[in-house]
Amino acid sequence: ENMVARMDIEGFGACSNIGSCAAECPVGISLENIAILNREFLTAKVASNNLA
């Protein structure tokens, strides 16, 4: 959640599948890895909402 909050502050996130986020990533994270992280984050968020 801290990473997502920081991404929002920096205006980075909500990446589409056209690759613009990977092109702008300052540390060169690939689009494939960004997609994996987004998928894992959404899965964890849904799971935590189901526990609440």
C-alpha cells in the first residue's frame, strides 16, 4: 500500500497495456513486471476487503 500511495503522489500508475508506464519508469521495470505487480496488488486488495 505504501508503494501505491507513493506512486499516486508521483503521478505514476494506472498503467495501460500500451507500455507508456514502462517507457517512463526511472528504474526500467518492464511492462510484464508492472502487469504482474498490478495483478498481485489487485488480488491482495480484494482479499483484504473480503476479510474486513
